[in-house]
Amino acid sequence: MSSHSHRMPFGATVQADGVAFALWAPSAETIVLEHQSESRAMTRDGGWHRLTVPSAKPGDRYSYRLADGTRVPDPASRCNPDDVHGPSLVIDPARFAWTDDGWRGRPWEEAVVYEMHVGTFTDEGTFNAARERLGALAELGITAIEIMPLADFPGRRNWGYDGVLHYAPDASYGTPDELKALVDTAHSLGLMVLIDVVYNHFGPEGNYLHAYCPEFFNAGKQTPWGAAINFDGPQSRTVRDFFVHNALYWIEEFRFDGLRMDAIHAIHDETRPHIVREIREAIDAGPGRERHVHLVLENETNQASMLARDGRGQPVAGTAQWNDDLHHAVHVLATGERDGYYIDYADEPGRRLALALAEGFIYQGQASAFRQGEPRGEPSTGLPPQAFVSFLQTHDQVGNRAFGERIHALGDPVLVRAAMACLLLSPHVPMLFMGDEFAASTPFQYFCDFGPELANAVSEGRRSEFGGFAAFKDEAARARIPDPNAEATFLASKLRWRERGTRAHFSRLCEVQQLLDLRHKRIVPHLAGMAGAGTFRCEYDTLRVQWDLGPAADGAPPLRLHMLAHFGAEPAEGVEMPPGETIHSDGVGGHEGARQLARGAVHVTLEAVHGG
């Protein structure tokens, strides 16, 4: 057993001579530490306010009092048991005994990701309850859990993207030690664990930094959430350090295997290196020397340069990016919807899906109709398929619908099933959103728990934003949209685990498990070292995609992966089959030389490529 902690210049640090408190607030002349029932003036040291309290110990509550009497939590609090407005708790991270000493992570090409929201993953909505379900995910064939943001948010329920205390796991889910136990158990099952982090904004309630540390923000750069976080203005070095340390904190102190960085396109940073690259460099120079640590990006602008590899094939910034393009093409194919951003995928969605499977991004610099002709993206053909985390749905794509419906409740089941097989048997890193594996009947709706004034604004805003859609033109239709602040909206989004055992859901579960087993046995061993994109053809919604896999071991000939899939309305006749050994075939009929593909057919082969 061992202990792990991350040493940082911020917050409360347990020492042999008590606890050292440090707060960066250059504009504040005085800060008073409220520790337990005592008040102590802190010493001003440049932009810092410091104080070591010999009598302080783990478990003590503390806060900072500003000149106007306002008490604020520590922005680097490791735990805030009474929510974001309450005092912080002194934590000694070295007290947790880890059992995963031999864990070195897993190579990225082995990843099958499962996106999880702790509060709705189980009835209890806690770290401990989630930990009890990890064995079922490992048995399914999942190799990586991606947990939606945990930074302390206001109230008892939230998606996590309204966090304001970036170092404190939200207390509604459990204690820091209970989160560590979840990660420790995951590692014992061979599961990586990634955490979603939000470095582009703070939530709208409970962020006190504006009151005493305006240097944290750059008023000259505005975002949908107000002034941008100051990554590149005066005094930005300490702000950058706050987030670099935060990344390392989750990886070192909680032993996470990587981060998913939310919406990096919304980060305003003209510095070189960009904050994403600086975080990558810090990881590589630190925990990345001892184990696999991955950095997954969400980036609406499709910057392939953020996913570039160096001469050794290692990422210079992001390991991979969420591939919304592939999702959008699948969604149009399966549902026929063409509203909003789906207009960019409305023409030839089958061809667009083939392009996404082969090259990752669909938009690689072309004009976007949804963005009024603005070019979007960079060429991605030089990237390996593992640079793309692809999926049929995510919390975003489900939860940002008015009623939170999942794709299997909206789309043609034959085509959704085919798309799932294409996803899981492609060289991309596949991701399931919790419940995908058994076609969960529950929605995933947008929910939060703000104070009354903000709650009303959010509810009204949620309903008005759908006013532009034909289905919600009249007020009565908009009134049916679930209230984000109602507890019932949150409760309706919880998975029903008992569904996994019922006939229709169990059939889907078995199918996903079989596909993942095939992936792990026949495809994953050949993914390491893939250098670039595949190639594709699409005729009448019959897709043909092929990829040259990585160098073969033991001198065996290299392999080529072929995928044939039919998304047309009618069967395809007289289809030429791809060469190689068939490893998966569904919906293929006829006889040699006159093959027929049923609607939703998927056929996958592995071909030995003699002579290179």
C-alpha cells in the first residue's frame, strides 16, 4: 500500500508543524483566516496571503474573510462539505492507502470509453454505489471510465459544468477518499479512469474570485459566461499555474489516468505554448514518466494540430478528441433530423459517415452552412484513427435535446444497430454513454439546483432557446419541457439497472458485449503504430472503408481492416465482398458472386497484406 499527494502552492497544506494556508489575491490588502472558531490575520507576501497555524489539523473547517466581511471558501479547497458557499475542510491526502502500486495504466489504443454521470449512474448517486457497478462494466468489455465533472457545484445536482471549486469533488457524491476508493477499485479491474475538467469558465453561482481576485479574469475578452479566465493577460502566470496544478492534482493525488478537457475552443489563450500544450508538457514531465496518462479534448473547431504526433508517434497536446462529426452523420442517417447544426450533414449522410470513419473529421476546412459559410476544421488525414473518440451519443447530444431522448428512442433501430457495429469494430476509440450498452429507456435531461433567482432564469432560458424549433412554437409546447431545477427532472435521468435483465435490453447488452469481445481479440492487438487515415467509397448508402493497421508482431504480414455497411432504404444487390477473413457478418445474403446486403448489414474482414 502507498499514499499519493500533489504538492501545490495553493490552498491548505498539512505539514509537520500544522497547516499552511495560502491564498493568491493581489488586489486584497487584508485577508483574515477563519479557522474553526478563531480569526487570524494573514501575512501579505506580494500577491499572496499566507499563514501557518500550528494547531490546525485535518478535519478542521476554514474560510477566508474579506475586508467587507464576506466569508469565502478556499478556491483550492480539497473538500467543501457544506456546498460552495460554506467553509472548506482541511484534508490530508496522504491518509488514503492505495492498493494499486503495480498500476501503469493502459495504452490508448486499448481504450473503450464509458461516459458516466455519478449522480444518475445509480439510484444512490454516490462514489460508493458507482464503485459497486464497475465489475459489470469490466465484464462488458469497457476499459476506461470517463466521469463527468466533479468540481464542487452549487446545490445537490448538476451535470458538473457549473463547478466553481476545481479541487473539491462535490460532496453530494461522497468524500475525497471515497472517490479515491472508486479509482483504486477500477484499477484492480483493469479499468482506466478519466475525469472531465472545465477550464474555460466558472459556474454562475458560488464563484467568489471576482470579489477579491479580479486578476483571475481578463475583462478584455468576453465569453458567454462573462470575462474570460486570464490565461494570457497581465499576471496570468499564477492563473495558468492554478489549472496546471489542478490537472496534476487529479492525476497524482487521485490517480486518474487522464483528463477530458471540456470545450477548449472556448479557452482564450494566445500564449505559446497554449495552456493545453503546457498541461501536456507538465504531465509528460511528471506522472507520464511512470504510467500511461491521456488527454482527451473537446474542440468544436476541429484543430487537427492539437492532436499532432511527434517523431515517436506521441501526442504533442491532445491524445484524442471527441468526434462530434461522426455522431452528427449517424444521427441524420438514423433519425432524418436536419435542424440546427445537423444541416451541415443533411446531404449524403452515408458518405459523410464513411468519411468520418476513414479520416476522423468530416469538416477539415470546408465552409459550414450552420456557421453562415465560415470554414471549420483542419486536415486530419495525417492522424491515426485512435486520435478520435467516436460515439453514437454523449451527455451533450442527449441532454441538450428538449426531452433528453436517446438515439435508440429516436432513430431507426436497424440503422442504429448497424452504426453501433461500425463504431465498435472501427479503429477509432469507441465511447458509450452510460446506458447505451442496454438501450436504456430513461432519458438524460438537463438538470441543476441553483438558488431561486438564477433557477427561474435558467428555466425560462431553457424553454425560450427551443422557441426557434417548429415543434415548440407555441407556449403550451414549451411548457412541457422539463424544468431543469425540478428534482423530478434529475430523478427521471437515473439509469434503471434492472432493465439490463429484461429481454429486449439484455439482447442489446449481449450484442454489445460480443462486439467488444471481437474488438479486443481481433482488432486491438493490431492498432498500435497506425500512422494515418483510412480510405473510403460510398455508393447509394453502401459504405466501404479500409484501414491499414499497425506493424505486425513476430514478422507476420501486416493486416488491412475492411468494413462494408449498407444504410440504404432497400437491399443492395450484387455486392462485391471485401477480401480477407470474415470476422463479423450480419445482414449478408445471397451466394458467391451475387451477394445481397440487407438494410443495416455490416460485414468486416481482416486481410493479410503480403509484400507490405
